[in-house]
Amino acid sequence: AQKITQTQPGMFVQEKEAVTLDCTYDTSDPSYGLFWYKQPSSGEMIFLIYQGSYDQQNATEGRYSLNFQKARKSANLVISASQLGDSAMYFCAMREGNGGSQGNLIFGKGTKLSVKP
Amino acid sequence: DTGVSQDPRHKITKRGQNVTFRCDPISEHNRLYWYRQTLGQGPEFLTYFQNEAQLEKSRLLSDRFSAERPKGSFSTLEIQRTEQGDSAMYLCASSLSSGPLGAQYFGPGTRLTVT
């Protein structure tokens, strides 16, 4: 069963506007972490933001925020005030367990974001 | 501030040849991961090390693949008898094992093309 689902293969957003990238996940482990990464055309995966399953508040990191809805098993990324440099692939990922034996990340298929001037 | 580095960045090889990739993690990170990414997909986990111990291997890691981290610092990933299906981007990442965050920081990747 797919553990991370990103239903939007591609998204367009006007420069300076906000955009939400969807991510739903599936796990039976009560302890897990959710991550978002950005992958520009150069190929390097850039860590953006993290949300732990026990975190009470939604994570924020500059223009990035994570809309965490635990009951719905969703962890959407919100980018505010989009910039041209935000154009890239965005991947949602999950790590089950609290950094213990399950150390690897499980990634979704990604969403390609294009920012229009 | 030195991030994760990988060498080479690109490798073209003929089917049947052996290739070896190197990854140098962030110096204080004790965990090191290898992932493979094919076109249009997210990265898929291959294996990871804590210090020099290889703790987990994916079923994707066939017998033709071997990874080492002999002194708990850099790591190598070797593919023997390469096949065209091995063509992909091979990504290395490192992290600290302590704490709940444990964000993995990725290198630029090695793009392998098997002809």
C-alpha cells in the first residue's frame, strides 16, 4: 500500500501568491515524522520542514508552513508569497518510529511547482 | 560549512561493467543513507549505516549491490555487472541519530547511465 500520496503531479502559482501542496500518509505507527523536501532541477534534495506526530502545533519555517491534520492523515505544505526560485519538485516524506530502527524515509511521487511571473 | 558530497556527479558505463560511487557525509553525522531515484519518482531507500554498521537493506538492493562504510565516515556504493535498469540518480544523505527530528541532508547525487 502506498504510504505517501501526493495527488497533484503539477501545480501553477502566480508569483507572490500562496500555494498549498497536498500530502496524505498512511501508517499504523503512533510515532512518526513528516518531512518536506524541495528538489530543483539541479537534483539536490533540500530539507524544508519537519512535523512530528506528537507535535501540538503546526510547524513553520520562514515562508513554509505545514498544515498537519492528524485525524485526516494529511500534512500539506503551504508556501506563502511564492517566488520564482520556488519552482521545483516538492516531495513529502515520512519516517516511521522516533528515529529508532526505522530510519529511512518513504517518499511520495512529488509535485512539480511552477511559479509564474 | 561542508554539506554532503558525492563523487562522481555523472557516470556513463556499459552494461556489464562495475561502478563505484562515493559519499562523504556531514562530518558530525553518524547515520548515512543511500537512495535511488528514477525519473518521475521520489527517492527509494536502499540501505543505511549507523557509524560503520549497516543496519538495514532494502529488498531493492540486489546481490549486485554492495555498500560499505569502513571507518564510519565516507561510504561507497558498488554496483556489479550493471544493467540498463540500474540507470538512475543515486542519492546519499546523512543525519544525526539522536533526537526526534533526525532530518536527512542530501548530497547532489550521482547520475548513472548504463548503455
